[in-house]
Amino acid sequence: MIRNGVGITLVLMAVMMFDGCSTRDTGSVPKDAEGNDKQMDVSKPVTVKILRGASMNDETFQMLILEPMAKKYPNITVEPLSGKLEDLIAAGNIPDLLTTPQNSLPGYAKFDVLEDMTPLLKKHNFDLGRFKPIYIDAIRVASDKGELYAIPYYAQLNALFYNKNLFDKFGVPYPRDGMTWEDAIEVGRKMTRVENGVQIQGLNIEHISRISFPWSPNLIEKKTDKDKKIERANVNNETWKNVFELAFRIQSFPGNYPNKDFYKGEAAMYATVGDAFQNIKKAVDSQVFEVGIAQYPSYKELPNTYGMVDEHCIFVTKTSKNKDAAMKVIEVLTSDEVQMTASKYLARQSTLINAELQKQFGSGFLTGVDTQSIFKSKPASGTEFSVYYSDARKLLDAEYKQVIEGKTDINTALRDLEDQINKMLDRMAVSQ
């Protein structure tokens, strides 16, 4: 049972089967006497089970799902599940809903829980026009025929966070909006120094993949070989060469590698994503430093563009017996009211087209901190992720480490990386 921070008592109610509520695999739905799609009776009790991803912790689950659902649909109980999906399926305890990053969606295909949600959305008159198209498109690109397997409810953002105290101490002007990576490097050089025996890192870029994202690169792509689709590495090219060269320029000047802990006041600037807000708030509340926020640095070829679409989404499982009730959860989670709560009090960027959500972003989270510089950049388009993306990224990180430590050169590293990824893909193909 989730701990209730505001005193709401959750009652787990027995699951009741709805006659004709679930959408069949064919996409057809039950009709009423007038030929319209039948809607569920929300006055009857039903339990919807949800398996949450990492972005839906207890606090978020309470604020964005449990409390608003109890208010609007008190007869729908949302029950959180824990564990691995494969174990839940084996135990016959299949969730009705899952939350996940969009880049993990392809991995769910092997569990046969994905299906095109279009018929269900149509049945519930769910308005996709409320969403920014780039976030919907990033989910469609993960399917073979443009199906919509999930609905985005939270979009990652990129920003340049900086330690105002260090800049004040060293007499260096704060980072400005509109900087290119070359501009950021120069500021980073000025801020990289030893202070009272402590090494201060000027510019922390987190990792090489992070600064590659404005190009929407794909480590693995699908190619046609003898009328068969196969996956091959896609790294030994000019895009990745440029990324490696930029990362090396940033991290090769003395004192700027390895990364230092921004949250402890050991780095002057941190170019990263919105997930950092939680730890930044802790540092600010603990008076470790005052934080400033500037626009994420851009490639000169890609002005005002930060990392590619990186979003978290929610979907109704193909085998759910409570699809209509599950859709009510999605409707509430993506409502203007709940999205405002997430934007204002959790500093989570909404996927909706609503200027007020952006205007209020973080206003109840980091009081007195101007967050609007973030929105001077837009995300790059999403890309299709292979189920082996995370494995390929580990190889990428390891090969780049060889470069930054002077053990190999960039051209050799990219050739070796291409070969390593292809060998990994070949092993995976044989094992299937």
C-alpha cells in the first residue's frame, strides 16, 4: 500500500468484470442501441492495476494519479504493482496499465502487451490534438506502421544549470542564453580551477550520449538484407565523429575530467536534463549553493535545439480486462489540472499544448528561480530505439573512455565501436 501523505485512505476493492468493456484484438468495441460505442458505468467499483516505471515514484503516484482519481472517480481503485513484468505475467497478475520511457516501448513487444490504442482513444473521444505533435510522433516512430502504443504524460527537458555562488566568487559573468557549445567551453575554461585545494569542474556534460541527442542519432538502425530487416550499427559516421570531437574538447582541458558532483558544489555548470531538478532542489534547500538556469548550449548547425524527445508514457495493456477504467486513469493523468500540478510543483514538462503550463513551470518548486530560459530551445525529433540500445550505449561509453584517457584515437574508436555493436547484434540474433 502506498503511504498517503495527505491522509486519504485507499480501499482495494474487488475486481468486477464488465460485460463487453474490453476492446477486442480486432479493435471493435461494443455498441449501444443507437450504434454508439458503449462506455463503462463509472458508478460500479473496479480495480485498475498499474506497473510503474522509475519516473512514477510514490510521491508522484500520489499527486498525479491516486488523489485526482479518488476525487473524480472514487469507484475506480488504482492498485500499484511491483516487480518485473515477466514475473507478473507468469503469476497471472497482468497489469492494466504500464508507465515507461518511450525508448523502452519496443522491448514490451516480446510480452505481447502492446496494441494500437487508436480504437480505444476514439471510443473515449480522447483528443490527441491537445498534445504537441512531436511527442505523439516520437511514439509512433517506435512502431512498424505508425501505430500509437502509448500516450505521453511527461517530457524530458535540457538546461544548463549553474552555481551562482562560484561565478560570483570568481568574478565571471553568469552563462547567457543562446550560447553555442564553443561559447560554453570558453566559460568552462574560465571556471575550471583549484580553489582551497579543491578541484572545481567548469563544465559537466554528464556523458557523451547526452550531448549527441540534438542530432537524434541512432546507435542501431534497421537495414534490408535480402528482403529481410536486420539491425546493424550506425556509429562510424560524421555525426558521431563530431560528437566525439566535441566531448573531447570539453573534457580534455586540465581539471574538467572526470566529472565532479554538481549537487555538492564541485562543478560550476551542469548541462543535463530535467531529472536533475529533484537533487538541485535538495542542494538549494540545504543552502549548498544558489542555482541559476540558462538555455542549453546548441550546436551552431542546430540553433536553439536541445536533446531529442525523451518522454515518459503510459499505455493500456493488450490483455487488460478493464480498458475503459484504465482509460479514465490516462484521462485524469493528462488533464490540464493534473498536468499543471506536475509542471508547477514537480518541475515536470508537460506534453500538452498549453502556454500556461510552461509559464507556471517550477513556480511552486524552486521559488524565485527563473526557469523560462529552458523553453528558448526545442527538442529534436524522436528516433526509433532498438531493444539493444542500452547494450550498445554501454559499448559507446566504454569506447569513448578509451579516447578521453588517451588510449586510442577517435577514428579508431568509432571503427572498433561499429564492429563491437555488430558482433553483439549477431550474438543476439543467434540466441533468439
